[in-house]
Amino acid sequence: MYSFLSINKLQSDLKSGAVSCKTLVEELVSEIKKKKQLNAFLEVFEKSALVQAIVVDEKIKSGKQGKLAGVVVGLKDNICYKGHKVSASSKILEGFESLYSATVVERLLAEDAIIIGRLNCDEFAMGSSNENSAFGNVLNPLNEKCVPGGSSGGAAAAVAANLCHISLGSDTGGSIRQPASFTGTVGIKPTYGRVSRYGLIAYASSFDQIGPITKSVEDTALALEVICGLDPRDNTSSSEKVETFSKGLAADKKYKIAYLKECVNAEGLDPEVKSSILKQIEILKAAGHQLEEVSFPYLEYLVPTYYVLTTAEASSNLSRFSGIHYGHRTENATDLESTYKKSRSEGFGKEVKRRIMLGTFVLSAGYYDAYYSKGQKVRRIIQQKTKEIFKDFDFILTPSTPGTAFEFGKNSADPIKMYLEDIFTVQAPIAGIPAISVPCGTHSNGLPMGLQLMADYFEEEKLLNLASKIKPLA
Ligand code: GLN
């Protein structure tokens, strides 16, 4: 089987004829079948992937290939691809087929990437362990007793297990970065508005962003520059110039980096995660960067703010799944109201129901001011306080997650415990800034640990530049 190292190497091997796209797809399809127990893929698009592979092989022969020629991509099952099924890992959308492609999919295909299938995730991207999928758990390829993280668990597991070259996930509160950290991969959440959300099944629209999960920062840079940029079909997408991120990696710059006192000293932070972060801080200092401890006394407000606001948005976004237009419709209804009630009761899983109820509650007349308005105000304060740090610093550095991948069932009985998994990852989407998780070492339990870097709005180029310098501790 072709051993994938990087997009660059792959493309030179394709050009020299050492391997063909058709062979790549055939090998990966058989590998996905061999590693079926991981449950990373909900469906393999074997036919359309092969058709695209043959087209791209021809283009390579004629020297007219795009930037991502031959790169085999998996899509989280909340990203639409015309003529292919998409379900958000929910029974409510079982059997539904996309009527159009997401902008990110169009952009990948325009650069000759090959889409190989859709990847398991937490239902409607709600979760931190992939245990909320209606189609079963995804196993962490590095230790099958452990979760791969969530909600883009399948997307991270598929890349870590070499079942595709890169994947696209979505991140609302950490869903790209936390599974990347749990599987030893690289995951970036771009600035809000960088990447079009057209064709992404919405969870919380003012937080959601699509981003790649890859094996290296180099591959992330390349994939990101393809999917970023203004899209008239998403009116929150930004017209900010998209740099060629992959060209910015080589620069050797010295930065000012803040590390957050409250994160490094957080209760519940695994001591080995802490020491690996402290070691990385020393390595960065030795490389000539300036690192300073900064206090951010708002850490305890992040998770509550995130869950008040995202559940509010989710309760509104998910109201479209009514059993009328599309998706599951109950067979036991007697009238319109029971159609709504029963279709939704049968179609949604437990966590999605919990969040719809919570969101409806915080938006309800008597509680709107106490919860939703208050949440919005706190969000603004967090944005301002985060922005203030960037007056003096280029980056904020934290661990990606409080610990390594945990065993199945460990947090599932206690939603609050599960929500605290997101403590370091929710700041970036609350503020709207970009953030990346890169592997920073291996725990004595054998599992990878992640380091997170956040940067100011639209500073992805700088963020990728520094991220590419961070190497996991030996
Ligand atoms: N784990 C977080 C949640 O459950 C993040 C999910 C996400 O980013 N989509 O909401």
C-alpha cells in the first residue's frame, strides 16, 4: 500500500508515475474495509471516488492538475456533497441525500481532490467523544478502548488510521481540535467567516466553522488555503484576503506568546499534559520567542457561556427537522402536532434532545434576559478581553485538552463532566478567533497530547507559521 507522508510528497509521486490516483483509491477502499471495526466511515463513495481518480490521473498526465490533485479526502457527515447521503450521524436524516454541494466541497473538487466518503461524528456535532452518534462509537486507532474525541471523531480517526489523506471536520467548541489532540493529528478552527458554511448542517451558526484535520501543519496550510475565502452564498463569510498559507511556513520569525496562567494551573489538568506544555514553553523560549504568563480570569465562564449560547442557536436551527420537509417522519401520527412531536422524539438522540430543551429554555420569555442576553454580554466581554491580549502578544498558548483520550463510558453518565472537556477549546469560537491543535508529546499511557495556539482574527498565516515549528517531545 502507498504510504502517505505529505501532500507534497504524494504529488511528486503522482507526477513521476510512482503511484496513480486510481490505485490510491482502490487501496484506501480496501484499507477502510480492513479497519471496519473503527467505524470511522459511515459510507464509502467508492464509485464517485474512482470516477474522480481516473479524471485526475488524466489531468496529471497532461500537467493540468490542481493544487490538491490526488489528495483523498473524507468528509464529516455534516458537510453536503451533491448526490451523496448526509445524516449528521442522526436517525432524523437517515437516507437523506444532498441536493447541492457545500462550497468547501466545490473548492476541493476544483483543485482535483478526491472525496472518498462520509465520516461518523457526534449527532449534529454535539459531543466530545463521538459516543452521541446514532450509528455507533468510533474507536481511537491508537487505543481502541478509548474515544477518538468529538464531535469530528471519525474525521480524526480516519486520518490517524491512514484511511484517507486529510479530512474536513467542523468546529463549534473544539470539535476539530479536541479529536486532533486525541489522535495525534493536526486540526485547525479558522477565524469565524474565513470558510464558507454553505452546505454545512448547522449546529450553532455564530460559532460553526469548517476546517481540515491532517497529519502535518504543511498539509493543513495547503488544504486551508483552498477552502478559505469569500462566498456570496454565506453572508457571514469574509472578504479578507486569503494568503498562500503554505508559502508562509518557512519564515523564521520571533513572536511574543502569552500562556494563560489559569489554563496551565487548571484543576483537573493531567500532570503530564501540564509538564509537556511547560517543556514546550521552554523550547520556544530557547528558540528566541518571548513567552509570558498572562492571567485570564474568565476561564470558569467559558463553558457556561458556550453551552447557553450554542444550545439556544441549536434549538432554533434544529426546528427545521419537523418530519414535514425532509428526514424521518413518524408512522404513528394522528395530526400535525403529533407528526412534529413523534417525528422529533423518534429521530433525535438523547444529547440532541437535551440541548434543544436547554436552548428552548434559555430563549423562553421568562428566562431570555437571565440566560440568553446575559450569555451574549459575557461573550462580548470574553471577546474584548481576548482581543486585549493580542495588543501585546501574537499568540495565546494553552493545552488543547485537560487530558488524553479517555475510555468509553467514562464521562457519558455526567454531561457536566463531559462539557468540561471543552474548557480550553471554547474560548476561540466564543471570540471568533483562529486556533490550532498540534501534537506536543506522548503521555506515559501511550496516547498523544495536544498543544493549542490561538491568534488574532485572520492571522492564520502567522498561526500556521509558528505551529509548523512545534515538534512533539521525544
Ligand atoms: N464538544 C463540544 C460540544 O459538545 C464541541 C462540539 C463542536 O465543536 N461541534 O458542543
